Amino acid sequence: PQMYQLEDGGRSIEIGKLNNIIEARADEIVMNVCNQIGLSGYEDKLLGGLIITGGGANLKGIDTLLAKKSGIDKIRIARTTSQSIQDSLGVILNKGTQNTIIGLAMAGTENCCSAEVHASQKPTVAEPVQPMDMFKEDEDLKAQEAAALAAKKEKEEEQRKKEAAKKAASKPNKIKPWFTKTVEKFTKEIFTDDDLN
């Protein structure tokens, strides 16, 4: 039988056994997802379908299995995030395995560095919490931020110039009507209607 060498070095497993283990685990995960959809009460309301993400979404055929078990035809896979995250240490992987934490970080609206307020405490007006700069020592990020701000200012300046040019072009030219009226006046004084016909 064909063997698969594990990444830890010395161990190996038959490919057939590995496939059976992966298939059973994928089936278990998909059935749990289907059960959670049923419990949520949204089973008949998912007109747009489902989007799966994370490391498990990279499993070949997972979308087909989910469609078969759930009865939902529209299954899409989000393998990467729409946000661009830069990481100089190579810790953040762009393979979908960290999409959940990236999504939570991008959608975060609460400052996790602030002190907790217990229900027993009387509400007080607190000083605004200054966000913590986790990357204050990172010169590469500072340079990228400066470049991004410069590019943004340049783009805003270009937009302002375009709008000014558009506004100037849309203003009626006051010289032309005066000139036209003056020429018409002199023309009428110099020529008769018969001369013009």
C-alpha cells in the first residue's frame, strides 16, 4: 500500500487509512454545521447560500460535501481575506488558516486594552482610552504608513484639482456674451438688414 510520510519525521501512514480518517472528520464537521444552521432558525432563509473559510475550507471537495449534506446549492469558499495585512516576521499566513482571527481584528470595535467595568460599579465618565501602538518600534511600518499618507494626500490633491477644473469649465464665460453683444450691436449699426441677407 502507498504510504504518506508525516511531517514530524519518522512516522508514516497508509494513504487509504488517512483518507478514511479525513473523510470521517470532514463528515462530522459538516454534519455539525448543518445542525447549527437548523438550530439557528435560518435554514430556510439562506438565499445567498453559505460562505466557508478557514483552514478547513482548503480541503478538496468540502464545498461539494457541504452542499450535499445541507441541501444548500450556493456554497462559496473564502480562501483569503479581502484585507491586506503586512507581516515582516512571516507569522500571518495567507492560506485561510487565520481568516477568523484576521476578520475579528478587522471588525473589532472595542478596545481590549481598556479596564473592565463590572455591573456593581457605578458608571462614571471615564477618560478616553488612547489606543495602544503595538508597532511603535517597527520602522518598516512607520515608513509604509508615511508613504500611504503621502499617497492619500496626493490623491486628494489630484481630486481637488480635477473638481476645480470641472467647476471652472462649467462656469459660463462672461467675456463671450459681452463680446457677442458688442459685435451684434456694431454689425447692426454698420450693416442694414438687406446687406446681411
